[in-house]
Amino acid sequence: MSRLPSLFVSHGAPTYALEPGEAGRQLERLGRALPRPRAVLVMSPHWITRGIALTAAPAPQTIHDFGGFPPELYRLQYPAPGNPQLARAAAELLAAAGRAASLEPNRGLDHGAWVPLMHIFPSADVPVVQLSMPADLDPAAAWDLGKVLAPLAGEGVLIVGSGSLTHNLYEIRAGHDQVERYAVEFADWMREAALALDRKRLVHALELAPHARRAHPTPDHYLPLPFAAGAAASNAAVDVLPGGILHGVVSMESYLFGAGAPPVTTSPAR
């Protein structure tokens, strides 16, 4: 199998599972267009650990790690198989780079992992391993972590960083359609950086991008982006998967970092 791309996906609120919108439709189309992966390795900010951990359950449970949502959301299941062999292979790559990782046989998939994957692979028939987010991770280390695990992309593994292009929960206004200008300006800057696969800008975005600290009061939902970019080939083409801005401030834009193929970039939706 030729090298698979890596993906940064904005996973939105848990209700994204029930209300896919344009972002979900983009992921559905992506799932149909991608070569079928042997497995998925996904990092989510909803599993933060002291060190690095990997799920190693043969059949990971669907974790409903949220509260106050409609009952039908808690009935959803994403019964994708696990892949303990992949978890061990990832741990070996990390150990060779001087980063020890533990294998967690009882850990399931949190909503940052299963919600976007249910749009990409709705049959839940592609094995999934989740990588935890180390508590001490910063953007440079996230890029390097993706680079360490990048060889898995050449072995049929789709590497996914699941976060959010913007993530200011304090400013979310449900049912409010007026988009805040700062979210647009931050997303525009990030799109340019992502399309150029510019390591400096992606690693230092929270210092350099306009309104960065307002777009990301905490870095956790940003870190999956440099992780996915770091896992890409150095000559990767980049595709934009637009998803608009929800609740005035939540950008649902995602990026596919290809394996050197000619770019097919879609204009972002507003």
C-alpha cells in the first residue's frame, strides 16, 4: 500500500455525531475517496495522560465522555475493533525515539475519536487505536510526535489528529448565526499556514496568529493539528475540508495532509 495521508479534523461538539452538517458531509466524502486503511491511529484532547498511552483493547468501548446532551446521543455506539498489534508497533516507534508509552487494554474511544470517525467510516469496520495526549505536550513536541509515528502511514495506517481549529467554549452561543470576525481571521491565517505545510507557523501559531489566545484559551484542541502535520510527508499536498463556523466561533475546518500528490484544494465555506 502507498503511504496514506494524515488528517487534522475539527470534531466540534458531541452533537456533531447527530448533526453532521457540511463538515460531516466533507468527512463522508473523504471516507469514500481514501484508500481503505489497515487501521486508524487517532489523537484526541479528551484523553490527557501524564505520559503517553495507547489503547490496546481488541474491542474498545464507546465512551460518552460528556453530559447534558439529548438521550439519543448516549445511545450511539461506534463498535470499531481495536488493533493491539498496531498499539505495540506505535509503542516501539516511540521507544526508539526515547518516549516510553504504556498500553491500556481497558481504555475505550472518547468522543474526540469516535464522533469524526463515524462520519469517515460509518460502518465502524476499520480498526482504531487511540493515542493519548501527554499533559506536557506543546506544539513543537506535537509535530515531533507525529513525525515519530509517520512510518505507520507507509504501513496502511491513517494518522488522525482530532481537535478544533478554534475552541473558545466561553464564547459559544447556541443558535447564534453571527460569526465573530476574530474566528474568521484566525482561521484564514491557519489555512495559509496549513496549505504551505509551514512548520514554523504551525508550531508557533499560538504566538503568531491573530487572535490566537482568544481562539484557543487553552492549547489542547490545537495540538492535534501540528501532530497531524508532523506525520505528513515533507512534500505533502494539502486539501482543505471546509465546514463553516458554528455558534459564531467554532470553526469546523479540517485539513488533509497528503503524500505528495497534486493538491485538490477546496475553497473554504463561510
